[in-house]
Amino acid sequence: MSNDHVYWTFSAAAQSISAFAALLLAGYALVHSMMESARDRDETLEDVHAALRRQYHSNLSRLAWVTGAAIALSLVATFVNHWEFTCKWGLLAVVASVDLLAVVLGLVFVFSMVNPRKYEKAADAILKAERESLGLGEESAPTAEFFEAFRRLEIELREYLKSRDLYEPSRGAPRMSFSFRQMVEALALNKLIPSEFRAELMAVNKYRNLVFHGHEDEADRGMVGRTRTAHARLCQLLDWDSIFSNP
């Protein structure tokens, strides 16, 4: 390869990688905006969305360092090209490898952002990483059994909020518009449930969101029991209130 070819190759590489990085940042900004909109419409994506943001930030930081190094090294290779020294071609090979790595990492980042299963994969990864913190065991149960228990819990929670006049009208109709998380927070802020029960309800809700978005085939048997216990406790709270409201 002649000196002219080296000049052209590495100067063009620096420019191309710079343009590629700019396109990646623009694409990431668009995808991030779409993810924020999806989370605003569906609060059950909160935990998955947070995990994806951390993952994308980590990938983008790594990509920024490699891209910066590729651009800088390409300029260095262009500058020193007119000199002849022992390890010149070895240096050019290293620079070319870094340039190629920057492009490959950029493409991997793009594919990860547009992957239609990104929410599913993120939810599954969170479940595996937080099994201990969520208190999950080894015994499994059908997901339908867990979702039925959660549905009953959610209905009871909504009825309890209605009984305390803690609801929001929506679109002109007096119906519940709170998400599960908002309903729990409303009870906690009005000191209608203790902090430990709030934490338990939040854990059940987080598990439900991860199982749903992770498309899990089986649920944790212990979490089914915890959901039913929470439902029974809310029923007791309703019955306890009714004793004093109807002497």
C-alpha cells in the first residue's frame, strides 16, 4: 500500500467513524424518546425501562471510548505516515483493528436498540439477577395461577381505595385511573397501610411486571402465596373499616 493510500484510508476512516457516531447518537435519542413515551403510557415498564437505560448507558460509554480512540488513532496514523520506522505497519494494523472494532460495536449497539425482544430479555435478566432480593424459591406454579391471584389483589386494592374516596375521575367518568403502584402509594401517603405492607405490595407488583413483560412460562409458587396473603390482608382492612363505619 502506498503512502497516498494510507493517507486516504485513515483520513476517510476518521471522518466516517465521526459521522457514524453522530448518527448513532441521533438514533439513540430517538429510541430513548420512544421508550420514555412507552413507559409513560404503561407504568408496568418502569423496572424494565430502568434496566435498559443502564444497559444502553454502559454500552454507549464503552462505544464512546472506542470511537474516540479510533478517530484519534486514525489521525495519528495519517500524521506519522510520511515517516518510515520499524513498527509503522504494525501500528497501522492496530489502528485499523480499532477502527473496525468501533464499527462492530456501533452495529451491535444499533441491533440491541431495535431488537423487538429487548423488553422481554431485560425483564428475564432482572428476574434472574434479583431472585434473592425478591425472595423467590425453587418451586414453580402456572403463570395463570399467579396472575389470577394478582388480579384479585388488584381488585381488592381498588375497592379499598374507593371505600376511602381515594380515586381520580378520568375522561368524565368516575372510574379508577390509578395504576397498581399509584394505588399503593395513595394508601401509604394517607397512612392507611404500614410501610412493611407497602414494601410487600411493591415487591409483588414488581414481580408481576417482570413475569408479564418477560413472557415467563412459570411463576414462583411462593410469590403466588404471598399475593394471596396480601389479598387476605386487604380484605381484613376492608372488614375492619366497615366495623367502625357501620356500628
